[in-house]
Amino acid sequence: MQECSFNYELPGYKYEQIVAENIYESASPYECPSQDEAGLYEQIRSYSINVISRKDIKILSHLGCGQFGSVNKAQWTNGRRQMTVAVKTLTDSANTVKFLQEAAIMAQFRHPNILTLHGVVSAGHPKMIVVELMNNGDLKEYVTRMRPDPGQLVGDNVPHQLLDFSKQVALGLHYLSCRGFVHRDLAARNILVSNMTCKISDFGMSRDLADEDIYVSHGGVIPMRWTAPEAYTHKRYSTASDVWSYGCVLYEIWSLGHKPFETTQIRKIPQLVSKGYRLPPPSGCPKTIYNLMIDTWHPDSSSRPQPRDVLKGLLGNVEQVLAIPPEDVPADSQAAVLGAPLDRASRLYQDLQNTYTV
């Protein structure tokens, strides 16, 4: 596992400075994408995004499949410079407008924790979106690979890495919220990793979910395990619902890749949540982190912290943030062991677990 330097920050700013000085507060509001193809191309050009010639793209290998088609590793020749990129390709049966809407959304964002759009291939078929290549896959896969072998412990650096990932995702969400953008599908599978940097991706409401993770309503497919109750009940999506989902991402990070409500049937989740049940902390989860999860899962959306406050909650003395108070650890000492079976922490921080119990 690559060592983390633990000093990630927005170039020219420290985390604390971003929070204290409201660095993003004056950011221009996000512009909703056009509803037709011609308008979308006009929008994309207005954001100074490259219109790339098809001959300048050389497909190297297949990476996977997305909502609109295949995703490939490719080489982009940009003048005298060559760059390895990821290329999303539109299939003939996919919706061109929705495909280009994702590009029009991405084109508006410039942030180290948001996936960068390099350009689009618009002439001929298939249409392509060219984005930066993230070498280490998605965050869920990445933290899952950090799980220790049976009888082994995670490395001493792992909690610091997880805290750093938590900060980076919070910083990206803070930026999006200041731009007035609601992601609606924030989950570890939609956060990409490369060289210890996390970037939020999938802005087209794409879904790559197992059948047991989704609920199909008249309004579309809902990733229930990550979705705030007001969103799946009343279709009210907001920064507050993204904050709820961020709490689920924290759970995925600190559980080393376990899904929220992993062993619970989808149809039972709304009833559990409405009665105040909240996920227990993963084994080895620091109290500060779990307290933040509980705050993000407040039943009243107006009472959840703003992304800026979420980020602020992760700052401060690192050892204090990562602490597990001995008085909170139950008799089973494995409750405090990161990567231990989840059920070992079922009685850890019980006062917090019962915060919203009806």
C-alpha cells in the first residue's frame, strides 16, 4: 500500500484557511445544462472545453462499462503533447442529450477533488467524453483492498489515509455546494482515486448498482442505501441530502468498503430509519468520525451540518480526531480494531447510536 504524505491541500490554501476564509463562497453558481443537443454543444464551447478530433484519440484498453457505454483507457495527442486519459463512449442506443449533459456539468467545475473533463469528441459516431485517468479505481475498491488478512492488523498509517480521504471528499462536496450543485448519487463507487487523491465523479446520475442496492420508483432508480429519507420519500434532493450520502461514504471508508445497510433488505430500510435506527460504527472507527456520521444522518434535513461544517469537523489535532476513548470500548476489545468484523463494534458508542431512536 502506498504511503500517504497526509498534507493534501488545495494549491495555495490549507484546509483550515478554506474553512475560515470561505474560499468558495463567491464561486459563480452552477448553470443547468441545456435540454437539447445544439444547446449543450454551445454550453460546452462557452466553458472553453476542448473539441477533440477523433483521430487524436487512440484507444489502448477497456476499463469497464458505464451507463452510456464503454469506458476505455486511451492516448490523447494534444498538439505535441500526449496524455493518457479515460474515454467514455456513447452507444447507439444511449441517450445523447443525457450523455452530453454530464459533459456540460463537468465542464463547469475546476477543483482538485472533482474529476476533470478534458474535452469531447462531437463529430461523427460514437460521441466521446474525454476525462482524466484515475489509476487506482474507485474509492470503494481502494479501501476494500486495505482490509487486513485474517489474524493481521492494518498498518499504522491506514487511519491517517482514511482521514485524508474523508477530508478530500468533504472538500469536493463543499465546492459543489458552493456552486449550487446537488450530486444526488454520492457514494464511494462514484469517487475515483489516483496517487492518494480522491475525485468526485459521475455527474450524470449514472447508476452502476447491484439489484439489491436499488429501489425503482415512478421517479426512477434510487440508490436506497445511500439516499436521505426525504429524497426517497418525497424526491426532495438538496445539499442536505448530499450530506446524508456523505455520511454513508464515511461509513464505507471507515468500514473498509462495506456498503451501508449491507445485510438489510431494501424494503426494510425506510422503516428502520424512520424509527431512528442508525448504522453502528465500523470496528475501529474514531468517535469524532462516528459523531460526524450521526450528525449527517439527522432526520431533519435542515439540522444536518453544511459541507463546510463537515470539513471543519475533520480538522484539528489529528490524534484527537482519530482517538477511540477507552471508556467507550466494550468488553470485546476488537471493537476498537480497524478492519475487524463489523459486528464486533455493535455496542461501541451506543449513546450516539441511539441519538434519534423513537
